Amino acid sequence: MKVMLALAVGYVLGTRAGGKDLDRLGRALQDLYASEELADVASAARAQLASTLRSVADLFDADGAPDTERGDTVIAHVRQLMERD
């Protein structure tokens, strides 16, 4: 969402500044998307999401019900995961 907002603001500012500045903004965004740093951030985010989803999936037994014998609920586990950050 922040990226979309930044693009909208950049577009508005670019149209006020002229086409040349908008072209520079476009090239800068292309460089950003092509950067290895952004790829590393995206990879880390995917890994974190996968880990979180695996943790939530572990709460369910084979029939898809929460493991209530351990007192686990999906909501409690997600809260616990969020508190780690």
C-alpha cells in the first residue's frame, strides 16, 4: 500500500515538474525493482510468511480442528507470534 501511495505522489509531483523528472523517477523505480536488496527483502518476507503459516498449520490436526488438548487456539498462537516481533 505504501508503494502505491509513493507512486501516486511521485506521479503527481512528476507531472508538475515536467516529463524529464518523471522519466528520472521511472528509471529510479526500475532500478529499485531490479536491485538485489529488494529481492533479498522480498525473499526474507516470503520466508517469514511461510514460517508463520507453517506454525499456524501445526495447530491443526489431521481433520483440520485445532489441537484443544494442548489448549491451543489459532487466535492465541497468532497473538503469540505477533508478540515476538
